[in-house]
Amino acid sequence: MKALRKEYGLTQEDLAMKSGVGLCFVRNLEQGKSSLRIDKVNQLLDLFNYELTATKKQ
């Protein structure tokens, strides 16, 4: 997320405001926190036309 955010020239604050999630959430995501809400991750990814989905293990 950090690389994608920087590619678009956004600060963490910009990303939080544009996506509607909290700044703390953006920081936790970029720092690799292991437990994050998928819906909030997808809120961020939506700005870049991406989404996180679950797939069945093979």
C-alpha cells in the first residue's frame, strides 16, 4: 500500500481522507499489522481500482 500511495503522490493523511478510513488504520496497514478489516482495506484499494478477495485453498 505504501508504494502504491507514494506512486500516486499521496500522504498517509491524503489517503485516509480520500478513502474515508482513519489515519491510524492507514499507518497500521503500512506497518504490517496482522489483523485488519478486509472491508476497510478494500476501501483504500478502491481508490486505485484494486480489491482484496478470498480464494479457496487448493
